[in-house]
Amino acid sequence: MFRAELLSLVTTTATKVSATIALVGLVVTQLIFVTVLPALARGDIGPGAEALGSDFPGLDLATAAAQLDTINPLGASIGGGSIGIALIAVVLLGVLAGASDDRYGGIVGAVLASPRRGRLVIGKAAAVGLGGVGIGILMGLASFTMLLATLMVTGNPLTIGAGDILASIGRGVLAITLLTVIGLAVGILVRTQLAGVITVLAALLFEPILASMMQLIGGGVTPLWTQYLPVALAQNVIHGGSPDVPLLVAIGALIALTTTLLAAASVALSRRDI
């Protein structure tokens, strides 16, 4: 079952397009953060940081913290709940993998081959998760490569150690893997690709809006529960946790969310008339 699902994943055009868009989106995002923003801050282009105001998101690649922030397989972000092209594409990869069988009728053959539908969901999750690992590694390496190229151009030394680099990429791979499986669960639950795409886009776009709205209501203080929303959890995992949500808590919460959605997908598929 796992081999069949993996073969389906790597031969489906939609998943290939999603993976390509994720990589392209990552490259574009990183180019903006590691080249355009520092150039704006220095005044090489535009009016300069003083004219742009204190809210301008400056980035000093001479610091270790900034260099680590750029090794983000989802693209360097301004806020914990920020979303980008790479993030959307990664989740949609899972959605399309989960809903493609219903669209093309492959679910019938899959159920005949494995009547225990819970096992079918596990096989799909394993295949999509492995795909997420591969994409996460590629995206992590792409981010690191772009950081090295930028440091060479700017003349700044690499100030982070190999252990920190590997840990950052590893956390990114874990976050991407769980996000793709979450997308898979959504795809199985909603059945159709269009409904899955709309559901995911609505959820991803609503999260930062909700967090900002709650911050305004709280007088500039963001409620702790907003840090447990999916995108914020993924970013916390990538960045090694935060003062409010430690790394292990963030990982546990994201795994719990993934497991819950997979269980719901398994129950839904078991009760579904194929």
C-alpha cells in the first residue's frame, strides 16, 4: 500500500507542480529578505530606513540570529503566523494527494486492495510524509545555499555552527512533513480538490487576520492561544520555540493536531460510501 501511494504521489502532475511552486516561492521570498530588505535599510534602493519608519523590518545578516532566521524552508517571516507561497504550496501538496483518488476514481481500487480503510489512510500519510521530508530537505538546503551566496556578496562571515544549521534544517523538515500530512487529512475529509484548496486557503489566510484582530482587542497583547494555531506552531517549531511556547510543546501540539485530523479522516473514509 505504501509503495502504491508513493508511486501515485511522485507521478501525479498536481503534486509535482505544488513541489515546484514551493521551491520557487521559497527562492523568491528569500531573495526579498536577504537582498531587497537590507538594501532598503542601507538606502541603496528607496529612501532609506529612516524615511521608511521604525516599523520597517530590517535584517542584519552579520548576526547569528538573523542568519538562522533565513534558514527557514518556508521562507523567512516577519511574524509567527506569516504565510507565504512556499507554505501554501506545501499544504496544498497534501490536499491534492488526499483528494486526487476521489476525483479520478482511484479510491475504489485502493479500497479493494486494502479493505481496512484506516490502514489506507496510514499508507497515504506515510507516503505524503516521506514526500514532505524530501521537499523539506530540498527547501532547507536551498535556503542555506542562498544565505551563503548572500554572505559572499555582502562580505559577511558565516557566524553559525554546523550543529545549529543542521538543527534548523531538521526542525524545518519536521514542520513541512507535518503540514503536508495535515493537508492530506483535509483532502480526504473534503473529498474534492477544489473544496480542499478553498478550505486550506481560507484557513491559512484567516489565521494571521485572527491573530492581528485579537492583538488589537487585547490592546497590543496577543493571546497565548493564537500561538497554538497551525501556522504559528509550524513557525515556532522551525525557530526552535518561543518564550511562550517552548520547542517540545510546539512539536507536541503540531503532532497532536496532525494525529487528530488523520483520525478524523480515517473515520470519515471508513463511513463513506465509495
